[in-house]
Amino acid sequence: MLGVGATPAEVARPLPGDDVVPEADVVMDRGFTLDATPDEAWPWLVQLGKQRAGWYLPAPVERLVPAERRASRALLPEHASLEVGDVVPDYGGPHETFEVVSVDPPRSLVYRSQRGRGGRVAVSWAIVLAPYGERTRVQLRLRLGGLRRPWLAASLGEAFDLLTIAGMAAGLRERLREG
């Protein structure tokens, strides 16, 4: 699972934001461990996003991305916090956004979005941090509802999510090591 597999216990447990898309057609869970405390990891996760710090990738992959589109390798004070109601542009399309519905530093951040024609697809994305000894376990849950073709999201969407989260986890680990 490219180092981002959620454990059976993580998949089974309820997370903040599950109620945002209660009747999900597809649920994707990812998990990875960081060599940092939740307090150290939180600022990196809260600044994620288009027109914010970007989407982290490991340096060898980022070299293939034009310099102006690479993610920040530093914490950016202007993106150090989010509040309920904040809207963050998303890479899913030119007009796609995520709205913050819950923020509980340094434990959880939940976004929601409406996608597709007429906003028929409901999306929630939860990022949950938990202490794991001196480290942090990060769990991400994407919930999709109102899909016309759930099988497509469960196959191609699942593969895309796996690759993007694996890249983000590797890029985040690098940034935490760099300090």
C-alpha cells in the first residue's frame, strides 16, 4: 500500500467528519506514521492546499514539477491556521474548493465539498492525528456520496488517492526531517 495503509482498527473507528457525508458510496482510508509529535506535524498539515503551501511530494518527484508549482519546504506563517468556514481551493479542477467544517488543533481537520454537475457529489476529507509514542499516526478518510458510478471511484479513484497520499506522506516526512 505504498506505506499509507490504514489498519483494520483505523478503518473501523468513527472519525470526525463521518457525519458530513453519512451515506457514503465510497470510503477511502489511509494512514501513515511520522517521526514527529502531533504538535510538530500539525502546522505542516494545516497549510496544505492549492494557493497555500501546496501538495507535498518527495524531492526527486518535485524536480519534475515546474519550480513555481512546487510545494513549500518551510512553514508559512500566513497559512498557519484555518477556521470553520474557510475555503481552500482544490486541485480537483479550476473551480473546486474545500470548506473547513471542523478544526481541532492538533488532532483533526475536516473539509467538505460538493462536486460534479449541480454539486451532486458530496465529499468529506478528514485528517486525524494521534500520538503514537514519540511519533504521530496520521489517518485520512475521504468519503464520497451521490456517485453515479461508485465502482469507478472505488477503482480508479482509489488508485489515484493511494498515489497522491503516498506522495504527500513521503514529502511530509522529508520536510519534517529537514526541520
